[in-house]
Amino acid sequence: MLVLVAPGQGAQTPGFLTPWLEVPGFADRLRWWSAVAGLDLVHYGTEADADTIKDTAIAQPLLVAAGLGAALALFPHPADAFRMVGAAGGHSVGEITAAAGTGVITAEAAMVFVRERGRLMAQAAATTPTGMTAVLGGDPDAVLAKIAEHGLVPANNNGAGQIVAAGTLEQLAAFGEDGPAGARLRPLAVAGAFHTEHMAPAVAHLSELAKGITTRDPRTRLVSNADGAVVHDGREVLRRLVAQVSNPVRWDLCQESFGELGVTGILEVPPAGTLTGLAKRALKGVETFALKTPDDLDAAREFVAKHAESADANPLDAAPTWRLVIAPFGGTVRRGTFREGDKLEKDTAVATVVARRDEHEITVQHEGEILEWLVEDGDPVAPGQPLLRVHPTGSFA
């Protein structure tokens, strides 16, 4: 099974988009997205220096544009990708790339959303001097305890022995003098304490803006930063994109979900390298491909063909997506007492998935009528597996 992933802030380097402008259609799309974002992304991706593209308000739109442009170079006909890609995910701002790539929001909506996300996060970061420090190695429990001791937040848990602490510069300085045993500390070149309460003002504004964005359900499995869940409702994906700004990124749980899904190959879109590096350490035996330049495209297509699912393997591509209730995690399903023909109100709990870590209540996102159960009580289920088919009624019909 093939998984596509998109990196987050900090992966960008000066001039990384220069060779991509030679790909037919790439420069045209980048100029259009520049107009949408109100930023000269051609300039920032080819001529700007490292300090300039470190600016949150520039880096985030640049990353999303780069990922979407490269994905369209790899899959000129997006419908092909929906049949071949088993799952998608993105780290932090990369989750916006993944949301657009799976059809939840349009590329234009993604560029507007990420423009405002970057701008608002930059404003929030300017309020109080904050930052982030990567913690490499050490005992995970001891690392988390030391982070808490200094009043910091584990803003990113990336798995493979990497946790990122975030907080004020004073807290980080004290942490640097009294770090966890057996771990190396590396300050990150970011403008603030992302994915912490310091970003709360940005969340409030984004929540209002998100009300005007039209969404669709993902065309393939979309694995969420928040908890590694496969999320199948477009509005829920957007809600999570907003909440993600002030909440930790659990990339470790995303990788666990990839493993449970049966991933055999992970392909990272530009600027690639960070997430494939984490996958090599966390998902032993899984092949990885970092798509860095257009020279890699032919090899990337061979990689896709090798790991792509069969045309009928993705259950989300085989049925009308708005009629399905899916399992967000793998585990064992406990069906509720509802039967075919029963009417359901929005947010009605219809089942429970008992997973290794926890029990997860499954609710319907729209009011509707049960058409059929797709699982029996006690069946094992995989992340993203359909459980129930519902015919929407009322305002959602």
C-alpha cells in the first residue's frame, strides 16, 4: 500500500523550487496560487534567502504550493491518485497539502486558508518571544517529564526518538541547561511555539474563516495529526486543521496508523526528506521515496506503480463517500442496537471500536436512515474501514 505524505515548516530551503519551474504547467500554477495567496511564491521558492523563507507567513503557503504542484506533476490526472494512493497525511502545515490532495478542499481554498494560518500564527508568535527545541533520543517518558518540569509543551511527537518541546524562550533556555539524560537538544529555526496555547488567538480567527470554506469528504484515507485517526468527514477534517494550530502534532500516531493499514511504500512530496527519514526509523521494512526534484519523477512513478493498491482496494473509492460511517482506528467493533431502516440524528453514537490504546465511540456526522451494516458485532476492522451505510435525510439529503 502506498502512502503520500507532506512535510511541515522547516523543511524549506533556498531555491528548492527552481528546477520545478521547468516542469510543464508548474510555473503557471505557482503564479496562479501566488495571486490567490497574495505572495510572490515564484520569487520565494527560487530567489529568497533562508531568513526570508523562515518567516511563518511566507513558509507555510510556499510549502503547500510546493507539495500540491509536485503532486500534480506526479499525478496529472488526480483521479488516478485516488485509485492508487492508499492513505495520505501531512505534518503540521503539510496536513493542509494532504487535505487539498485528497479533495477535501480545493487548491485555491487551501492557499487562502494557509495564507491566513501563516499570517495569524506569525502575529501570535510576535506577542511573546517563543520557540521550539527538538529533543533527539533519551527515554521518551523521561523526556516528556523533563519537558513538563520546565513548563514546556511536547508540541510535536514525531516518533523514532524525536519530540519537540515548545514554550517561551526563557523556558527553553532553562531546558537547554537542564535537559533530559541521554538526549541531544537542537533549537529549531521557527518563529514561535507552534501547536501550543500561544497560538490560541490564531485559532479563534481561523475558526471564523473556516465557516465559509466548502468541503468534501476525502477521496482516500486521510490520517489526522491529532491522534492518528482516519478521518472521513470533510467538515471534521477542516475542524481539525483549525484546532491543530494550538494542539500537538502526533506524527508518531500517524506512523502507527500507516503501519496498521499495511503500508509498504511512503512517498514524500517536496521539500522532501524529513518524513521519509522518520519513517525509516519508525517503520522498519517500509520502502521510502523522497521526491526532491523533477529528475526524481520517473523513479517516483515506478515507486508508485510498485506500491499502489489495486483499483478496488480502497473502500472509500468504491462507494459514495457521504453515505459511509468508517472506523477511525483499527480494532474490534461493537455494534450498537440500531438496525436497517432506523432513523439517526446527527452525532448519534452507533458503534464502538476497541483499539489497543483506547475505546473510540463512532458517531454519524449527518442525520439519516440506516441502509445496511457492513460489519458484524465483534469483527476486526482496519483504520478507514466502512462500518455502516447511511442515507442522509433532512437538510443533508
